[in-house]
Amino acid sequence: MSDPAAIAEAPPEVRSRLAIVLDVDDAVAALRLAKEVRPWFGVAKVGLELYSAVGPDLFGPLQDLGYDVFADLKLHDIPTTVQRAARVLGALGPRYLNFHAQGGADMLRAGVEGFKEGAAQAGLPDPVALGVTVLTSDVDAGTEELRRRAALARDAGCDGVVCAATDLPVIHAVDPALVTVVPGIRIAGSAAHDQVRVATPGAAIAGGASVLVVGRTVTEADDRARAAAAVAAEVAAALA
């Protein structure tokens, strides 16, 4: 690796802040990608595409690789349905699970309770429940709505929220203790694709992000290992 800013392997405190997006529809491809970037990433995001293809079957193999799993399923339904689904998921071991804050207080509360209960019944550590505030593709939701959804998530028992880097000051004003999981991360100069509110890794960490969700800027790079190492180096510098 010729990039002097890149690091061959990130320390645990950096890897724990970085989630790799496994947006593929094949278990073999997902595990290949996870193994390739494991020296720099500590969280694996299983979204709707991969979950629709293989369900929760990859949670265990990803955990065996040393990853915390982020089940990015954005649950949104009636409270009872969300609670029961979250209970099942909690018992399967993902560290993170998210719920749409648009679903309201009762749904969020039911989802958090189900998720924690499932983990506890399986003898697992207390997981992290996240409320999705405003999608990074949404340019219309204003600050007041963002503030309302963040407060809703907090009051319903969520440990944190999913938000854009540009939303971090608002989230911290609502509650500085909330875990902030930030998608839309791009290395400087890379394409934004369909996400309009993006940030560099260093800017997001400097803004107070807890975990960065990194996708195409690494997964579609010509040299994924080099791109992953560059992201980790930028995070390490911001944390120093």
C-alpha cells in the first residue's frame, strides 16, 4: 500500500467506529468483502438487500470474524409487530438495530423493549437501539422535525439515532449522550451518489459522530483495501 496516510491495520478504538456496508445479495460475496476490510472495520451493516437474500444467517459468521452486526432494517409497523420482530432479532445477537422514528413513540418504545428483551433472554449483552431520524437522501425535512424525531427516539428509550453528519449539532443539543450512527460518509473527491447530505470521515468524527457507516466510497473503489485504510487513517487522525 503506497499511500503514506493509510494504515495497515486500525486499532480497536478506530475499528469500533467504522461500519462497512454489505449491500450485496449473496452470502459469499458479503463474507468476502467483510474479510477483505476487517483490518479497518469493526461493525458490519446488514441492510435490506442482504437481509432479503439470506435473512439473519450471516449474523453468526460475521460475529465469528470479530464484527459487531448492525441490522439496518428500519423497522416500521404497528407496535406489537415491531416488538415481536425486534425480540426475535435481539436473540440473534446484532449489536445495533434501527427503527423509523416516523413510527411514533409507542412503536419505538415497543421495539426497544422487544430488542432488549430478546437479547437478555439469550444471555447477550445489552444491545443498542437506534431511531432513524431523517434519511440522508431527504432534503425536505427541516430542523424542527429532526429535533422532534430525535427527542421522540430518546424519550422512547432508544440509545441513539441514525442521522446525517450535518444533523449532529441538532442531535447533540437534544441529548449529547445519544449514540450517533452516521451514514453518507465519503472520502474527499468521491461521488455522493443518491445521498445528498454527505461528509468526510474526519469531519464526521470531529462533529461528534459515534459510528460511521461507510459504503460505496470503499466497496466500489478500485482498491478496496487501500480505500478502507485511508478511511481508517482519517478517523485515527481525527481521534488523536
